[in-house]
Amino acid sequence: MTDSVTIPRPLANKLLTLAQHNPEAEICGLISHDADKHYRLYPIDNVAGDSQHLFEMDAQQQIAAFKTMRENNESLFAIFHSHPDSAAMPSARDINESAYADALNIIISLSTKGVLDMRGYFYRNNSVEPVDLAVE
């Protein structure tokens, strides 16, 4: 069974814009929501040595984002990153290093000509569960 998740169009537009403005490196970050399903984007610097093919969130920024979420009664909704030159499919590293089974994982691909590809996944029990990602 494939989960279905809907995200607001303004959030999807922000994610796509971030990826387009940084085509040479994987962007990354967190998305939270509150009880009323208001979403908040936390872009975090990618500190990976090979940032075009890997992402590693800056630890201090990640900690600060989680602190702000707690202070604002928000919950982690999703983790996002981009693939500048590959498909919007999770890599083995994406899956193996995932630490939040309940968080949606959003991958944005810039490798298609003229079209941005954004897909969602849950990484649970050492498996990848694709998500029907709808934008409204």
C-alpha cells in the first residue's frame, strides 16, 4: 500500500526554487508543521565534501532548527534534499543514514530537461516506501 501525502503548493514552490537556485549542490533541510498543519521550511547548509552528490546537514543548524520547532510546538514533517544530476530516487546512503522513520523524505531532481521532479518516500524497516506526493 502506497501512502498519499499532500503538501501545499507554496511549500512545493519554495522547495523547487531552492533547488533551482543551487543547481551545483544538493540542497537540504527540514520541514515542520504545527497542529493546524502550517508548514515551515528550515533550509540547512550542506557541509558534505562532495556536495554535488551527497548531503550532510550542518549539525549546529540542524540542532537550532529542532530547538525552534520545539519552542513553536511544531513537529518534524519531512526531510528534503535535491539531486542536481540524478533521478529523484533515494540512494543507498540516503536510506542507510536515515534516522527519522516517521518523517517524509522529499527528493527533488534537477536532472530532467525543463521539468523538475519531486518525489516522496518513507524509509521504514530497511525498505523504501514510495509516497503518492500531491501538491494542492
